[in-house]
Amino acid sequence: MTLLLDVLLDRRNEAEAGPPGWQPAWDRALDLLAPHLRGWTMTVDGPILADGTAALALALYLLSHQTGQDPAAVTRAQVEELLDRHGGTDYDVAPRWEKMLRAAGHALEDPSDPVSACWRQLRVDNSPPEDANEEHDFDSFRRWGPGYIEGLRHALAPRFAVQF
């Protein structure tokens, strides 16, 4: 059985090849979430929490780049603001993240850019298709929505009490 932390540590190690600030953002995300993820596997909630950790690393990286702060100085309030719908829907959040990615110098479809690769993975919408039957509505294990939003909200849920 693959442990979630092993997967996340591998992803953190891959961040070494990224731009300045990318690995420190991963380090901070793991510092904040690892104590709450010990023992989790890559089944059921594991993939959502993996997306949540990657989304937190990406949010810390983007906010750090935008504000000039070290990723360790970025606050939970700043991350929650980045995740906020601002009266729209979850699908209105992506353009803000993509604007910040471009401002940080990332070409969103560049296959050699590890930050953009992370974004492409996280922006996948896990919602069932519109023609799915009603069983999807009752499936508590069904992922729903863009991975970065779904994962980050899950990782920052009150049950983990992540403070920063």
C-alpha cells in the first residue's frame, strides 16, 4: 500500500528542479500538513489530500512570488483569499491563479515547467459528467470539482486544524 507521505516527499524532491521558491513552498506545505497525514494511504481521501498538499505548495509559491514574502511567512488568510470565489463559482477561481502563474513567468502548457505541470494536474475537474446517473450524488467517495479547490479545502478543513 502506497503511503501518502511517500508520494508527497517524492513530489517535494522533484521540486528541486523547479524555479527559486518552488521547493521552499513545498517544504512549507509539508511542514504544515505532514503531521496530519501520517498513516494515510493513496486510497479514498489520499488523492484528495495529495492534491490539497500540492495546491497549498502552489498557493504558497504564488503568494510568495506576488508579495515578496518567504513561503513560510504567507498566512492562512492569504491562502483562503486566493481560494475565495468572490461571489462567483469555483470555476471563477482558476483565472486568478493562472494570471498569477503567468505573472511569475510560467507558460501554462510548458511541459518542462514543473510549476505549470503541477497546475495542469490540479486544475482537472473531478466532477461527474452532466449525464451521470443519480448514484454519483450519493457516492461519498466521489471527487467533485477542480482538484486544487477540492484538495485545498479538504486539507484546510477544521478536522486537521492546520494553523499558519
